[in-house]
Amino acid sequence: MSISFLIIAAGTPIAAAHDVRIDHHAGATQVSYSAQAEVKTRTIGSSSPTKTDTQRCRWLADVVIERTPQNMPHLTRVVSRDQRLSGSLPGACAGKGKAIDREVAAKESQVRSHLLAVAEKDSKLLMAEINAAGQLASN
């Protein structure tokens, strides 16, 4: 018999954040980029009182990167969801939240590298959005 279920955890914080300063026509703006993991788990295998337990907890974490420009809340948004982390632990997923959080945290260097690349790529798009907002405000 195979038992499986899915848990979607609230965002698991990752200690990856990056602040930059964007200079534009109206001055300068501090922009914060932060990463959060949306974790999904699934127990695979079987558990029976008369047989060896073959259950494993498989987890997937989609890394969500959000941009937050200071004093421009209308430009706050998710700028990336394209990084996925994964792993597995022995046993059922119930009660494994902290262990999964530790495994996600152990991949922080990967997340940080991705966060920096996303922030670099997003800077041109953000500048265009700031300029467009400035043009709308002046009309």
C-alpha cells in the first residue's frame, strides 16, 4: 500500500537578501531583494506494522524573490520564481518541517548567487518602470 499526501508550507525564510541603490531621474531609491522558499512535501512509500517502513519525505522548494523599492510600494513585486531546490528525508513528512528548513538553509549559497543574478537582471526593468511611472505622473 502506498500512502502519499502533500503539504504546502508557508514561506520558509532564507537568509538571503540584497539591497541596492538605483539612481534615476527623480533621485535615488533603495531597493531590497529578498528570497523566500515555498515548500511542498510528499510522503512516498509505505508503512505497515508487519513490514519494513519504506517511507521517504520528498520536498521541493520554489524560491521566490521579491523586490521592494523604498518609497515606491506600487513597484513592489515578485521578480523571480525560477529556482527550485529539492531533497528527501527518511520517514513520513509529518513533523519534518524543521529538518526541511535546515536543509533549505544549507542551500543558502545557491540561493544567494541566484538572488544577486536576479537583482542585476531586474535593475534595467526597474529603471524602465520608474521612468514610466514618472512619465505618467507628469501627464
